[in-house]
Amino acid sequence: MKVLSTILWVGVIFLVACSGPTLADGEQVNTVSVSQSSAVPSASPTPEPTNPPAEPTASPTEPEPVMLTDTPVLLEPTATDQPTATLAPDGWKQLPVVPIVSERVKDIYWRGVALGNNPQAFSKIGDCGSTPAWFLGDFDRGPRFYSLGEHIFLEPVIQEFQGSYARTSLAAKSGFNASSILSPFWADAKQCLANETPLACEYRVHRPMYAFIMLGTNDVFHPDEFEPQMRKIIEYSIENGVIPILSTKLDNLEKDESINATIARLAREYDIPLLNYWLAAQPLPNHGLQGDGAHITYGQNRFDDPQVMEKGWPVRNLTALQALDAVWKAVTASP
């Protein structure tokens, strides 16, 4: 019965995280200015994600940790690896959209350098919203797929990380939650080693210096597992010299905003960057969400189009670029 229950939950979770809206017969969707009820255009330069078979998001409560097998010996965690700072329950709502980068993050960067990570690579960790059809993929496809407008200062960071934007992460898949990232059961059989987790596999194969960690929506059905699994993801990233960039989410499917509060608190405790996407979307119609309160409204990455910038997805991509730019410049700045 437990297996059957898990499978039944999968269908619900998949619909929450990844499905697009159903259009009425003959309904037309404008790819530049999408109506509030439509999240995915019928024609767009960005390929529309398909709906793969539903995949379970639950995993063993205590997945076996798998360390990288072909990297140098890991540096021992220092005293600063222990979380210390605190954050008021609603304090996350006032945190800046673009993170302020601490000295702690620079230490993680230099750990990554020592371990041979690629300073021009980042990974995406999450569900289908972390896949290139939705998240950042256009920035590897050339300028005709995006326009920066007044944000032209972001062109250097786009060029710096070419190859990571449109890459499909081994730790980003439809239905993934925090537990899935740490379960060898969900690792790619063709590219991952035996008993290797999706997270470990992604870091071994891509060797990133940075990682966007965007989880929480699919964790609403297993909230008690979210924080301990996130801690494992954060600590594994730090130990392997990967700077974790956490992000708040737009939805409040858990009804009490506790997942965003946890994400922000962990970012504060571990002194790592937080992209407060939730705050950036507050001025948008319906706060960047479709009427179901789960799916993000779609728009192309035309940052100079005011109508498009009322949609949740271009704001997510813009703020992610801004966050990556801020972290990259901070850790590589001359002393």
C-alpha cells in the first residue's frame, strides 16, 4: 500500500510542478504577451517541455550518501561549516532579491578551485522548472532568443557561463524533490555510477563552481523531510567546493509559507547566497502565478518588454542572471 500511495502522489506532484495549461479548442496564445490563464505558448523559440511519465518524488528517508569518486580528496570542513546565524520566521520576506555575497562564499569558491571545479560552469538542481526549456536555456541559444534592454550589463555573465545555460542537468527532472536529489534510484543509468545520487553524479560529470538549488514545490507532500534533505544537499555542495545558490519559490502550496521560511533560514545559517524570487514576483499580476496558484506565468526572455515582464518566468530568469552575476563578480574580484 505504501508503494501504491507513493505512485498516486506522483501524479499529483507532477501536475503541480510541470504540467502546462489546457487550452480550449481554437484558442490562440501570444508568445510575447501571454494571458494570465496561459503559461506555455503554442509557438515559441524555446522548446515547450513535454510531459514525461510521472515519476515518484519520494525516496528512502535516509539515502546512502555517495561521494565523488574521481575528484581529489575533499578538504576537511572548517568550523565555519557549522550553521550559526538565525532569521525571524517572516524575516525572509524582506531579504533582497539579489544576494549580498559573504566572505564565506569566497572560501567555498577557493575550495572549488583546489578541487579542480570549473569556474565557468554552474549546475541546476531541482524539478522540471530547473530544465533549460524553462530556466535560462535561451542564454546559450544566442541573442535572437533574448533581449536584455537596460540589463545589458548582464552580457558578460552570459558569455562567461556559455555551455551551462542550455545544458540538461543530471539533478533536474520532472517531479524531483529534495529527497529525490539524494536517492541513487533516480540517478541517470547511462551517465551515473552505481549507487551514485543525482546530485553526486551531476557534480562529478559537470564539475560546476556554482549551483542553483531550486526545490520546495514538490516537497509539500513530505514537509518533514525537506529541511534535513536540504541540509544534506547544502553540506555536500560546500564540501565539494560548489557554491549553492538557494531560491525562494512563488507558490504557497503548504499554506503557511514554511518552506520559503526554511529555505531562507538555511541560507542565513550556512551564510550562502539566497535569490529571493518570491519578493521579485510580488508586484506581478497574481504574484507571477497562474490561477491555480502553482504554475508560473510564461513569457519570453524579453527584458525590455513591459508586458512580458509582468510574467513570472522572465522575472525568474532575469533575477537568476542577476544573482549569478553578483556571486561570480564577488568571488572573482581582486582583493
